[in-house]
Amino acid sequence: MGHMGKFSVLDIGTFEATDDSVSFYCNSFQKHLQTHHKVITVPHKHNFFLTVLFTQGSGIHEIDFERYPIQSGSVFMLNPGQTHYWELSHDADGIIFFHSQEFFDLAFSDRSVFDFPFFYSLLNPSSLLLPKKEAASIFLHFEQLLKEYLQPGSMSSQMLTALLSCIYIELSRVYTKMEGERLIKQDVYSEYLRKLEILIDSHYREEKSPSAYAEMLHITTRHLNRLTHQMTGKSTTQLITERVLLEAKRMLVHDSGSLTNVACELGYEDYAYFSRLFKKWTGLTPSTFSETYRSSSVSPE
């Protein structure tokens, strides 16, 4: 298991003795929970794409500090690096699978896992509630995927990626229909947004100014601000600040380092300034956030 500070980052090897060429895992949710209960009921990150479809049970799935209800027909699609944990009823069940980017992308020359709307932008929701009609047919594909994984036939890797593609396409159809206008879709503008997200993700610790990102994208700051506002209703500064604050929250909850250290790691020499910024955006000081969250968070058994 890898570690990022005190933060556990789970990779596929945590769940399955795999060689790197496989990089795929699938299980019924009950079995997954029984085997890996201790590592997955506390907040953690994954370095892979994770999808789970619930067929029964209830509870809460918390993804990057947003709480989502779980019920039959709930599907969750997580990008690498998102933090999450579950609070579940005992009867919660369904099918879960995850894989590396390469597992999908190397199988198809004409598409990437990032082409699907739920993975395309972190601004798109990670959850979907399937209408009854679609839930049954999509669940059949999940079952086929699990069966193929547990009892591989010939050309099994090709079969897995074909089923995976089919599941993602079906989920995308429902997702696009239900989320509609709110989604960041692929077009010339959103290509910039996608690139901006990737750049912010790589540089937010040391680079907070919109002009630096505009330069990396070879466009003017004004143009960049217009694009982000048009696509998201937010300014470039807000997108950068939100990324910084998300990391701050992750560190405050999962790192036992000092608050000054958290500020420093995120590029703020002056703790008081960082604290004011955090409070302005979240309504809480970093220390209050940390205490509140830790006292209400699940503890490992």
C-alpha cells in the first residue's frame, strides 16, 4: 500500500495479487467488503478508476467531502486520486470493479477512459441513480463482467475490456440524459478546461495565479477567465482555490502534521493568511474543520 503523507493510497495490488499487465479487479460488493473491510471503511484514495453499482441496501458514500445517499440503482464512478469512504447498512450489496487507465486505454486505439463524461472532468458528478428500467439491463453487464473475471475464458482480457466499454457507454447514455445541461462536455472550450484541470492538479502547490495557467495554455488570461466562466460559472482563481482547499481538507483530516505544515505544503508561508482564506471559503477555520471532521468521521475497527 502506498502512502501520501499519512493518507493511504490503495492500489490494485492491495486487493488482488496481480501482475501489472492485468490491472483489473472485480467482486461482489459483499465479498469485497468482507475481505477488505478495514482499509475501505476509512477515508482513502485510489490510484485507479473505480465503479460500483448497488443492487440493495442503504447508507452514505462520501466522495471528496460530499455525501451521497446509497440505494438500489446507485452507481458511483471515481477518478484516481478522489478520496472516499462508505457508511453502509449490513445488507448493502452490488458489484464493484476497478482498473488502471492503461488497462482500458491500451485496448482501444480510438478512445480513452477519460472520454466518458463522469471521468472527463472532476466538475461532473461522480454519482448516478439508475431508473429501474435501465438498472436491470446494466446490472446484467456487471454480472457478465464479474463472471468473466472469476472464470476467464479464452481472450479474457479482450472480453473484459469489451464488457467494460459496453458498461461505460450504457452508463454515459443514462448519465448524459439525466445530467444534461449541467455537464462539462467535450468540445473546443472544454478541451481547454480539461487541460486547465490537469495543469492545476500538477502545479497548484506552487502556482496560484490565473496568468501562469493562461501562459501554459498559450491563451490570454482574459480569454481563460471567459472560458472558465462560460463552462463552469466560476473564475479561474476560484477553480485554483477550490483545488487547493480540497487538498487542504484532505490533509487536515488525514494527516497528523501541524496546521502550519499543511499551509506550507500548499505554498502558503503565512499561516494566518491561509487560515483566513480557508475560513472565507469553507466557513470554518482549519483547526475547527479538522476537529469537527475527525470527531464525526468513522474510525477503523
